[in-house]
Amino acid sequence: MVCPRIGDGTGGDESGASADDGDGSDVLQFAGELEEEQETKRPPLAVLDVAPELAGGPLSGLRVAIMHGRLTPDEKDRVMTAFAAGDVDVLVSTTVIEVGVDVPNATVMVIMDAERFGVSQLHQLRGRVGRGRDPGLCLLVTEALPETPARERLDAVAETGDGFQLSRLDLQQRREGDVLGSAQAGRRSSLKLLRLLEDEDLIADARQEAAPLVTADPWLEGHPALKDAIDDFLGDRRADFLDKA
């Protein structure tokens, strides 16, 4: 079972993405969107709250362990070794298990407050189950209302296991950032008339046309109008841009 927060054992609202947690980088990245979509006063579910509730309630009699970014490396190793060996029945964790975990006998995952995770993260998480001979099942539990962006995102994840298709959806959600500059994230782009996904065929055609031209004349000395246009657009960034290219 995956929860978006670690918690503090007293029900405090502590983000699982805080600097000292060591968990997934895009946990709660959609918090602002969610606040607009649904009115809820409860904080995201936390490992330190959910685990004892399960152990003392619906999963009583099963061996429940916790995993999160505040555990020491030795503690993490002990928990994962016990889980892999079958000495732990249920692991309640943050996204610290997102990558690098291979437990073939893990077949079921439940992601609580699933709307608070990004598309790529959900896809990575569900890849932790069903890695052995038995099929895996991943349940996305959410309070996101139908026909909201958060619910549409979860529906898309539920409908396909195609990582390439989901990466396109993720790019659509996050936007491409400044593909001609140095910014690696965000919604601002130096592209004025194009969008990376909507105009990919046109961009591919332009690249095909530009490649032989730049190969033959890398400084565009034979194309002064094009050179002036690029200089005007890139300004002081030109040298850095060409070095990176």
C-alpha cells in the first residue's frame, strides 16, 4: 500500500516530498489543481497513520511493516529483505519503493490518494508488482470527482500500460518547458507558434529540412536572413545554445 505522506505518528500534515524524506520528487505536485477541483479538509493519507489502522483493523492477523525515506539504510534493508522473504505480508510505504525494488511475490498494490501522484510516478509504482509468475493488480484509490483533470489522468493510467503513451500524456500535463532554452521544467516555452505534441510532424519536417543545411553551412554564412533571425531570437544565449546542441 502506497501513501503520499510519511506522517509524524500524531496525524500531523507532513508532505511526503519534504527535503528530508528522500521520497519521490513529484509527490503532491498536483495539490494546487486538486484544491480547485474538490473541497476536502483532510490531509493526504500518511504511512504512520494508515499502517497501525490496518494492523489493528481490516488486516489484523497479518504481518504489516512500514517503509519510508526517514528510515536508515539498514532499517530499509531489513524491511525489504523480510518482505521479499515472505516474512512480511503487507508493506505500507511512501514512494521510496518507486524504483529499484524487485520482489517477485508482490502481486497487489493499492495506491491511496492516487490523484496526488503524477502519471509517470503511478506507472513506475505499479511496475513494482506482478514481476514474478503471477499477474499483478494495482488499485488506484481516489476521491477525485468524475470529469475533473485529476480523474481523467487516473482513468488514462488505468486504461493502458503503454509507457510511451503515458509519457505523452505526462508531457501534455506538464508541458515541455523551454525546449530552446535552459529551463528544464515549467509551463513557459520560447516556442510561440508551435506546441511540441500538437505540431510534432511539422517539427520533424523542419528538422529534416534544416539538418543538411546546417551540416553544409553550420554558421549560416550563405543564409544571412536566417542567421539574423536566429541571432535576434537567441540573443546572448546563442553561444550556450550551440555548445549544448
